[in-house]
Amino acid sequence: GAVVSQHPSRVICKSGTSVKIECRSLDFQATTMFWYRQFPKQSLMLMATSNEGSKATYEQGVEKDKFLINHASLTLSTLTVTSAHPEDSSFYICSARKGGSTDTQYFGPGTRLTVL
Amino acid sequence: RKEVEQDPGPFNVPEGATVAFNCTYSNSASQSFFWYRQDCRKEPKLLMSVYSSGNEDGRFTAQLNRASQYISLLIRDSKLSDSATYLCVVNRAYNQGGKLIFGQGTELSVKP
């Protein structure tokens, strides 16, 4: 099966710092990657769609200057939470799609961010 | 109104019980449908796709009614290990971004 990794799995940082989360597809090339955020007891909310070599498409209400997404290669996308604040504390999950409109999305294990 | 809505939980059932989850979606152009399972503090994992003709995988049966925009999941003979949150997920059509839209999830707790 397809494997997606995320790093780090957990991060605690001070308010005002920036945090970078990596999402890698380990055994396939991902033309599209997705970034989700999940608050406690809530469902996954799509933040943005990341296509290799082009700008990410952000969902309504997600600040693109705060959540910087880079998809520089077919196996790596990064999400940088800039100037993090306590309200950014959440579970961030990426997924990767091999290609085509109907291919399954494979989820990474998630990154738990705590901003103090 | 949310695009995907599920039964509010939690469901607390004894081992061996049959439990049914319901889900409705509002976007009639939705293309494909899934049930995912999410354990506490973990990523969601695909449980099964849902087909118009209905499909079964062991103790799990999924049904789709496109006319009513309704999806269901039936778990028979529930096990302790079935305890998790079950997410109804809809895939938008490719011309709408091909995105997965998640329901809020229904928590299931199976007790001995």
C-alpha cells in the first residue's frame, strides 16, 4: 500500500515562532497533496490543496500568509505555520493522491501542534 | 448547513450488538463516497468505499441512496475493537476540486 509520512509527529512551540511540517509520499509520486486541520472533537477541515509546481489553493477562511504551503517535488509538501498562536494548536494531517481525479487519498499520521 | 452531516454520537453499545450510522450529503454532484474510521489521536483510515448497489465487507455493510443523498453503515456483531469515530466522507466531482469532505464523525464505544 501507499505510505505517507509526516514530520514531526508532535511539536510544542512558543507563541510567535514558526513551525514547519513535512509531508512525504514514500513509495509513490503525489501530484496533489492536501492539508487538513482537526480540532478536538471535530472533523477534519480541509485547509488547502497543494499541486506540485504550482501555488496552493486555499479554502475559504484560511489565511495563505499564515499557512505557507510549498510543494516543491512530487514526494514532498510542507506546511509552515507562521507566527503561531495558541489558537493554532491543532492536529494537522496531510494526504497525498497519486494522480487522476479518482485515485484514493492516503493520509499521513498527523502532526500535533501545541502553541504555548 | 454542513455539506456532510452525520448522526450525533456517541453510540454506546454492548459487544455483539448491531449498530447503524446514517449520513446525508447536500452536494448532488458528489462523485464518490466512503466510510473512514479514526481512532483517538490518529489519522483517519479508509474503512470502505460505498457503491450505489450497496456493498459488504465482513461485518460491515454500506448503502448509498443517490436520490435521497443518504449513506449508511451497518456494523453487525460489534467487537470491542470497533470502538472508534466513524467518518462519512464524500468526494466532490473533479471539476469542483476533487476534494474529500468529511462529516463530523460519530463516536462508537463498544462495551464488554
